[in-house]
Amino acid sequence: MPSALVLEVGASFKLFGPWPRLEAQLRAELAELGFRHRIVLAPNPYAARVLANAHDGLAVTDPAPMQHALGHLPVERSGLAPEVATSLRRMGLRKLRQVFALPRAALTRRVGVESLRHLDRLRGELSTPLQYYQPPDSFQSRIELNFDVESSQALLFPLRRLTGDMAAFLAGRDGGVQRFTLVLEHERCADTEVTIGLLAPERDPSMLFELARGRLEQARVPAPVRGVQLIARELPAFVPAGRDLFDARPQQAVPWEQLRERLRARLGDDAVHGLAVRADHRPERAWQTASQSRHPVQPPPLPRPGWLLPKPVPLRDHRLRVLAGPERIETGWWDLEVRRDYYLVETSLGQRAWAFRPAGDRADASGGFMLHGWFA
């Protein structure tokens, strides 16, 4: 068997149930991913690894059955170095039980100290910590096509496979993806790169596929496609969105996060964005689109209107009532200088407005105000 993955499953029985149930789930998921596999359960990882060379479905949980299973294992499948296994076979030792029966001193002379340690690990007599697998900090996968593809619809099947593999990779490292690139390979011209960016990390396979499909349908492909790559290097931490225990949304409703990303995929990055505050006291420049904000700042402690007018307009009402103020804003001498005294006022219709006068203007409350925003 060319490769193996060793898992500690004893602590998982409380979550997934007894071993037969967990084994069935592992086999189903491996088959869905397209992996041919063998699964063996043993008391220690070294025994499980070598028993998987000759068995599939074997499950031993006690040392005695494990020793019996190891004894029937051919020496060439025991994990020993090839030259050591060949030397043992030339001595007439074809099964591990014959090797285990030799005196320890004689066995050390024949196979060496390191091979003896390996045999001790198999029987659980020597405990050596394993090196844990560390998933890479990036994802890259490629599918080579057997023929030239000229339609984006024909690329949906490999695209679904690639995004599904990436979602499984992200779930394994308990992370998400915020930006990934789809590379379409051509035979006689430069590759086409389709970049998919998200406002927040995600790892749902169906959502990643929908976003990639939306960008792929808008991409201009200059030549037939011979291969597809998916590359993701920005893999930040993933925090699942909170959900109510009793979800009151309609059955067909789409969560806001998925709707937002679908709109961005269809309409473009500049068409859908959020708002963020900016470190500037001038109301006209105290906000920016969220995609441009790298260093978010706290909003001002004083109340600000939810609806800011594009430009201030005269506020004509002879029955204005000043509720709070003034709050002076005097800054911007370098590009757009403002010197204003802002007030919270109430109109004759009961509306609450944010209005200002030139700094130092002491006109009466009935006039001289410029309306800059409305409070909800």
C-alpha cells in the first residue's frame, strides 16, 4: 500500500458510536472522494499500519488477538527494511511468528537494533510518539481534461470536484477560504485566471461552487481549456455563523451571507459592499466601503444620523426646536475645510434632524440651519 493515514479513534466512539458504525462512515466518505482504501483497527498505530498491508476490515482491540494477527503476517509486509526482509526469508523465516520466536540476542545480531525496535513497536512493547500531520497552509489541485473544452457548462463537473476537495481540505484544517483562483489551462496561449474573492471566510462546498460558477460564466476564455487548477493561499480562521435554535426563515430563504456572495459573483465586487467608519471628523468623509477598510476604527460616541444627505441643504422650518448641541467640527484645512456647529433639532412635523450652522453663528433657532441628515 503506497500510503497510509493513522488515526486515533478511541476518543471518537462517544461521538460517532461503536467501531462498526464509525468504520462504515469512514468507508462511505472515502468512497465518495474516490479513494481506494483498506481499514484496520488495532491497539497501537504501528500494528494497525502493517496489518493494513495484508488485511481489510480486520478489527482487533486486545493485545492477544493482535499478536496472533501479527504472527501470520509475511515478513515482507511487516514494515521492515527490504534488505532485512530478504535476509530473513533466506534464513527460512517467512512469518513474523517465526521471527518473534528467535532469542532476542540472536535476533539483534541478524536484523540490527533499529529493526528490533520496529518489532517491539509492533507488539506494543516500545512506545514511540508519532509525528502529527500538519496540513499545508495553502490548497492546490488540478484536473487534466481528456479533450478540449470550449463551453463553461462542460467545466462545471471538474469545478464541482475541485471545490468539493477544497471544502474537505478546509474542514480538515478547521479553516476557511477568503480568496481563491481558478486557472484555466490552454494549449497555445497563456492561462486564464479567474479570481474569486469573498467578504468573509467560507468553506461550504455548495456555496464555493456557486460563487466559482458565477465568476466562470462571466470570464472571457480565449481558447479551449485543457486543464483546470484551483489555488487557494488565503486560508484564514473560520467562525461559523450563528443560527437560531428555532429558525423562523421561510424554507426556501437563502442566508444573508450566501445571498451577498452570490450577488457579488453575479454583479461584480464593486456592486455589493458594506460600509465602515473612517478616522475623519467630517461627515462627508467619515465613511467608506467595507472592502477598502483595512484598519477599522470605532464609531464616534456622539449620535450620528442613519441617513446622511449627499450634500447639505437649507432647512426651512420656523418651528424648529433645538434638542442638543452645538457640537463643533472644525478640521480639513489641507483639502476640504469645514467650520460647523452641529445640532440635533426637531422639526414642526416631529422629525429629528442633524443640522449645522457656520461656527460661531448665533442666529435664532428658526433659521440659518443647513440640513445634513435624518435620524430614524
